[in-house]
Amino acid sequence: MLWLLLLQVLASCLWLGRSEVVKSFETSCPQFFFRETPPNNALEPQNPAWICQRYKNQYYFATLYDRKMRIPVYSAYIYQPGPGKRPKTWLVEPQLMGPTYPKTMEKEWTLLNRYNVSLEKISQSQAILHDYKNLTGLNRGHLNPNGHHDDYSSRIATFTLTNIVPQDEKLNGGAWNNYEQQTMIRRTQGCATTYVIVGAVPGNNYIAKGRVNKPSHLWSAACCVMDNNYIKAWAVIAENDENQVQLLTLGELEDTLTELYGRGEVSLFDSDCPRE
């Protein structure tokens, strides 16, 4: 009986070790970062959660989440665009409530009805659908957009509220959309693999009665490995109340983010990714 008990404890520990909310990206889902090197801790919020975004038992991207602001700091993924339908189902991250909950993203309905979790409990550590109701001039802006993925499961995985920020609707449907859908196609010509990190700088305004922060800026950086192993990089930033995107070098974006976050020098990619 003692051996059986020990085996049960061991199995429990192994299960917890595979949880979606993890201790570090380096050990759990490093494949979404160039040279398996995530951004440094200059972007880290006061109450962070490292999420290996899991859907149907597969990791699709990585998100550093700010539990206090209830928005992602950034989402990191590999750019693999393709045609396909836009999903309509929105998901949440159960393990932000604790490691005993499912390790794959779920619908709010599923947690409420199958796991007897209250909406209040879900909402304590993350945004919920109700937070994004009745917005004026804002909508749900993906950091990792569904259009940068080539199959339906990977597209659905981007429809988690841990990958969403309140974004200016004109920017989201205008200049930012043009960058995602047109500039990225041009810039990635000849790229064998393109690593992308898209982030949001917390602002001074909130939605949902102060529950969810409205970012002051959105930014994106890409590191592309060409077929001949040549590496190139580019970046953009946008103020979240103007329909305008500014194209930068990677180094210029890191310098700008160093000023905006004020937590030390920002490094987004491994040093082999060119800053000029």
C-alpha cells in the first residue's frame, strides 16, 4: 500500500510538472523563441504568469501574462500564415486559478458547468468575456493573430482572452491590420523560420470598472532566419489611440521599450538577431 501511495504522489507531481502555467519558458516551451531565448526580465510585471498556450494537448505559442492588469505582456509564436476560417469561440486559461484545473484552455461555459467553478473565481486572475462587453471605440485585439497560423486548431488557440488586449478599433482594423496582413508577408519573403513577439505596454486607463488595463502602446518584433542562415529583424510600435504604425529596427524598439517600461534594458531576442 505504501508503494502504491508513493506512485500516486509521483504521478501527481509529474502531472503538475506538465501544467500549462509554467515556471519558465526556457524549460517548458522554448521552441517559440529564436535560439530558445525568451525576452529578459525587464518586461516582467509584478504578478506574472508564464503560459505555454495549450489547446487539445498541443502547445501553439507562449504568453507572459500580467495577472494584475489582466492583459498579456507579450505573446511569442512562429509565423506560419495560411488561409482558413476565423474562429468564433473564446477561451480562458484554467490554470491561472491553480494547478489542479485543466492544463488546456477551455470555454468559460465548460469551467462553470463541468468543473463547478464560479465566474468570480475565473475573473480573479484573468479577463473574462463580460469585461469586453459594450466597449466604445475599442475591441478585442489579438497579440498573436489567428491569421498568422495555417490550421484551424492553431487559429482557435489564439482565441484565448490571455492573448487579448483592449485595442483601439480603428487601429485594430486599420494600420495594425495592414502590418499583420501585408507588411509581414513582404518582410518574410525568403524566411525559412520567422520568430515573432507581440506585446502591449500597460497604460493609465482601464475598462470593465478598472479590471482590465488598456495598453498605451502595442508593439511587435520579428527575427527571421533565411534559407542561407542569414538573419534579419524588424519591429513596429503603435500608440493605442491612433491609427498609425511606426516601423523600427529591433534595436530602436528595444530602446523605446526600455524607456516605456522603466525596468531596465529590454532584450527581446538572442544577441544573434541583428539590432540595426
